[in-house]
Amino acid sequence: MHELSITMNILNIVEENAIDLNAKTVHEIEIDIGELSGVDDDALQFAMQCTVKSELLNHALLVINKIPAKARCKTCNHEFDVSDYYAECPECHGFDNDIYQGKELKIKSITID
């Protein structure tokens, strides 16, 4: 379950930024997770609940935005939704695609006091 190490990294990044901003409490952590990132939302939420947090992060709510995967065919330049890395272009039926969205994992925002 690599979600535990991901959660620990997220919390470390958020805590460092909150301290730099002289925050007293972190209320919300909003993250973007791409459909093809390999990160399981439920496992990430579970890891967040199980992770020992500092007083600053103790009540932080994790909000997950699921980012759909999109690709552009390198042959015909058609853009389309994909559900895996080996998707066929619906226009030319080629497999030489550039997945330009859906692999991300990033902290989008934090809400602090």
C-alpha cells in the first residue's frame, strides 16, 4: 500500500507550508488525483485517517478531485478520453497516443486559519 507513504509526503508538505504561513490549524487539504496515477482514493482516505498527525493537521479534511484521463493521437491529432495506457484512437485506430491528463498527483490547495 504505497498510499501510506504518499499520505505521509502530503502531510509533510502541507505542514511545512502551514508553518511558513503561521497557520494555527489546517482545515482542508485538496488534492488532484489522475485516473491513471495508480493511487487508490479509498486507500488514500484510509491512510489519512490512520496517520498520526501533528496538532496543526489533526482535524484536516482530505478532499480528492478525480482527474479524468485524456489522450491525443500522435497520428491524427484526435483528442479522446482513455481508461488505460493502451487505448486505441477512436478515429484512426492507432495506438501511438500521448496521455496529457490523468496521471497527476498534486496538492491543489490547503485551507488554514
